[in-house]
Amino acid sequence: MVIAGGIGAWFGTGIVVHWPRQLMQRAMAIALLITAGFMAVRMLASLSLSVGTIGKQRGASRRRCPGEKLIRAAELR
């Protein structure tokens, strides 16, 4: 993947260097908007209340944190 990125950058630079400044700025703006769209969709999908959550189940044993007694003792003070 790194090699493919390097090769793409090497050949892509030869193409982009001949573009006018305004065309290059528009291409970057479009690329950034597309990236922001992907990020927004991914963030909104992760806000689902049913996906990726861990709920308490009845009868399931609860693991305790090793320092939980110390934390609870500090909270009581």
C-alpha cells in the first residue's frame, strides 16, 4: 500500500504540476468535501444506540476492576 501510494504520488505530481492554480484549488476542495462526507457518515453510523454497545445481561457475572475498592473508598470520603 505504501509503495502504491509512492508510485501514485510520483506520477500524479507530474500531472498536477501542469494544472493552473485555480483548478488545483478546486480539486483539493472537492477531495476535502468527499473526505468530510465519509467522515460524517462514519461518525453518524457509530452513534447508533444498538450497534457496538455492551449492555448488562441478567445473570451475567460482573468483572471487577482491580482498583475498584480503592476508587469506591476514595468516593466515600
